[in-house]
Amino acid sequence: MKTFVFATNNAHKLDEVSAIVGKDIQIQSLKAIGCHDDIPETADTLEGNALLKARYVFERYHTDCFADDTGLEVEALGGAPGVYSARYAGEGHNSEANVRKLLQALQGVENRKAQFRTVFALIINGEEHLFEGIVKGRIIAEKRGMSGFGYDPVFVPEGHEETFAEMPSELKNQISHRAVATRKLCDFLTGIQ
């Protein structure tokens, strides 16, 4: 079984990706390899941040790894919060404050179209590869649901009436942006084994 380090300290992301990947690939967290660093995300694109994190792990631990960056891109806000989604309301990575700020920015705005976009950067045998997953949807006016994390309580994906936070995790893990990107990553890995 092939083992990869997922360059994240976010337990929600780790669980979500592990559930999508299944038993074919073993995923280790940064903690599992003794990396407790807060890896800087200083790029101005999702692709750039994913590559920064993957390169950081690869250069220091010399192991095959992947990293992601995810952004919520709201059409009426010109694609914001985008690459700044996790720190939209400030550096504290406070989901409650981020959602509050987003809903305030959209008050009175009719166009609620948005998309979640995830980019994975994989480094395997020293080679870099990028995989993207997108799910389109809309932002609702108030939070609904208790599951998920981040903007999940205000995002309703196209073709559904429930927010990501109202959905069973099994359904979210089939249709989410992270699921789409993870499947592309898995298909690539399966093809080279």
C-alpha cells in the first residue's frame, strides 16, 4: 500500500480525504511525521499555496506528499474571498467570523452564485502534479446545519436543497470540490501503480 503525507493539520480535511480515498492509499498527517510547523500560505493563488505546502514537506521530509488549498469564490464579490477564505475576517482562521463577514457583504445582493474550488498539489518521486475540483452552488442568507466546517452552513451545491452542513457526510464526500479533486488525484495514482 502506497503511503503519502497530506500536508495539513486540519483534522476535518484529513478525515474527509481519507474517507474518499478508501483503503487503497494510506494517508499520514503532518503530526504523524513529526511536523508541527505552521506552513506559510503566502501565494496569491490556490495552486501556489498548495505547491508551497507540498514543497515544504517534500524538501524537509523527503517523502511523497500532497497538499491542498481551497477557496470559496463568490461571483458578486469578484471571486472573493477566494485564496483568503480561511482568513477572510482576519488571521485567526475563525469560521464564525468568516461566515458573518460573507453574509454581511452579500446583504441585499441578489446574485448569490458561488463555487468552492480545491486544488491539490502532489509531489511523487520529485515530480509535481496539480488536480482541481470545483462544485458550483449558491450562498444562502443564514446558516443551516451542524455538520461540515468553514462555509458549509451557508453553501448549497447545485442540484440540492441542503447546505453542505445539512448533508450526511457520505453525500458531501461524493459531490464536494474536495471529492472531485481527490478522485482525480486517486485516478492518477492508480494509473501509475
